Amino acid sequence: MGKHIAFIEEMPFFETFHSKGKAIIDIDAFEKWIHEIRNTEFLTSEDRRDRKKAFEESESGKSLNLAEAMEEW
């Protein structure tokens, strides 16, 4: 599965560019979009893998060593 990066002009609420780094959007469409995606996950495959591993460790009774995790991170 390829990674798709959405550009602002592809978003359903986009209207036009205003100036460099600024866009004009339809606020009602933006709020509707936010409502529709509120249960959508924006995780990378690496994020999902890490989350799955954390849940598995938690279920097996392993606990997080915060000091160790901070050093690894």
C-alpha cells in the first residue's frame, strides 16, 4: 500500500489559495469534514505496529519502564 500525502487543494473544504502558506477554506465544509473523520486514525504503519506491540505487552502483564523507554526514544 503506497503512502498518499493529501495536498490542501485536494481537501473537500479548500476554496483557493490566499497567499504563500495561506488558503481560503469553506468553514462549514471544514467542520463537516472534521465531524466525518473524527473516528479516522491517522497512524503510519510503524505507529500501528508499535501500538499493537504495546497492547500485546500490556495484555501479557509486561509493564512499561518509562526511564528505559525515554532512553530508547
